[in-house]
Amino acid sequence: MPRHPDRQLERLSQPVAARMLAATGTAVIAAGSVEQHGGHLPLGTDAFAAQSIAERVAFRLDTVVAPLGPVGVAPYHLPWPGSLSLSPATMSAVVADVCAALSHAGVSRIVLVNWHEGNSATLRLAAAEVQQRHRVQIVIAETHVITHSMYPEEMEFTHAGSMETAAVLAYEPGLVRLDRRIEASNLAAGETAHGLFRRPDVYPVLQDFHDIAPTGWYGRPELADETRAEEIAEAVADHVVRRASEIWAALGDAGQHGAAEKPEPPDSPAADGLSAAGSGLQR
């Protein structure tokens, strides 16, 4: 099953979009990044990967993908011209405004499909704020993590390697140009360095991706296959929908209790606790 660009909210007329949102009470949002991925993958790799899976998820949920914009939080890629980055505050504000508009349209459940580690902390804090202010329940799907976890031998957790090459193949195969590869950084060294920043307990904060890959990328993109990439994208979308459905069944409307009626003031203990809880997620 191919992508579903007809699920993109901006491609629909307003009456059609309104009916779909009202009928399902659900929307999907894609979050990615515009950053360097060597010479063989486009700057929008993360944005395209998120969009590809988000469209498939929206198709399964019979709803739409609302645009968030392709740029994410990626300051550590800025040494490579062409890479872009938002501040966490800017991205959080955009997420909050888009979710508020969806809530106004009758949406009570949002699946936020992410494919960029640099977005994760910001998205979690933004989602918490949205849930405090509006009657919505947000589920975040870290699809890069899901892809690697489901296929650890095929989909390496590198940068611009087989997993991200497969993600672009599933979005638009012509964007992959292996003939334009620049020199790769050492695979073992990249995995070791990246592993330090991915530790779940005690970890450094990434400032410059040169600390992981001096040439900007590492991995084995030649291992990706177009047919297999499509199969994996479909399986990841199935996983996201299955997990989201499990969460909704388990929580019901629990995530919406008290929203809108009793918002916490900015200087309240609850708000302070939210900031403290999220501070460790910045990595």
C-alpha cells in the first residue's frame, strides 16, 4: 500500500476536512527536521520519514494529517549550511497552536508522529501543556525508535544509514542518490559516540554532530531496499495504530479530565513540577 497524500489536511477542501475531523474526533500530526544527511539523502529526510508514516496512520484511522511544518529542533546540525532549526520555545508554540485549532474543530485525540530525536523533549512538554489547556489526549509515536526496535538487524540506528535511507525510499524513491555519497564517518566510532548521547540514565547534551560523525553521517545506506522499505513503513504504521488504540482503550477519557475547566496558572506547583520533570529530557 503506497503513501496517502490525499490525507494531507492542506490538500482538502474545508468542508471535507471538517467532516473527517468531526466524524473521527482524531487527527495525526507529523514532526521531523530539515538537516544534513550526507550527499545521498535530502535535507528533509526526517520530515519526509515522519510524513510517510503519518499518512499511513491517518489512512488507518480514517482521518487527516495536519501540517506542523518540516523544521524541527536540530541546532547541532547547523554547522552544515542548509540545515535549519527551531528553538524549543518556537516549536512548542507551533504545536500548541495547531493542536488548539484541531481541538476547536472537534478533535479530542491526536497522534503525534515524530522522526527526530531532537524533537522528543520539546514535543513531550508541548503535549503536556496542550492537554492542560484543551480537551485533547495526545499520543506520541517515536517512529524512528519503533522502526529500529522492530527490525534491529536491518534498520540500523545510525544517521543517514539503512534505516533513514529506507524511510526516504518509502516516501519518494527518487530522492535517494547513493551515487552522490560523500565519505562516511567510521561506523563503529559513530555508534559508540551516538550511544553516549542516547543513554537513558546519565548522558551528555549534544551540541555539534561533528562529535558523533566528523563527515556528518555514518551507516550503510546500501542495505536499504525499496520493496522492503515499503513493507517496513506499513508495519510501523500498523504498530503505531495498534499501540495508540491500546492506550485509548486503557485510559479512555482520563487524559481529558479537568482540561479547560481548571487550567493550572504558570506559577503553580503543578506547572513547576512539569518543568522539572521535563528538564531531564533535553538531550
